[in-house]
Amino acid sequence: MGGDIAAVFAARGWQVHVIEPAAAVRGSLPRRAAAALASLRATRAAAGRIRVHTELSALPWDDTALVVEAAPE
């Protein structure tokens, strides 16, 4: 779900940072995001707006305007 949310924001021009500690999920994120961006008919530039990190400390907090939680429950 987080990859799809990231794709929606990236498709509309937002710089997106995804935190994913699980290596397997992190590894599948580019493929999942690309599929979501394609279904949104987003430009190729949109994929470049998505960055994936393993920890919250990697985020550019001074430039962060919105945080969306999409953790499994």
C-alpha cells in the first residue's frame, strides 16, 4: 500500500521518501511503484521523485511537509 501511496504523490509532482526496513519489500518497491505510476499515466520523471530509505533518520526533515503512515497492522 505504501508504494501505491508514494506513486500517487510522485505522479503529482511531490518528492516522496519511503521508509522500508524490510529488504525484501524494499527490493520490490521500484517494480511496484513503476506499475502504479504506469496505471496513473504518470511521466517518467515521477519515478525519480521516489526515494527509499531504511530509517527515519535518513529523511530530510527540514524539507518535509507531510507524513503519511502506511504500516501493516
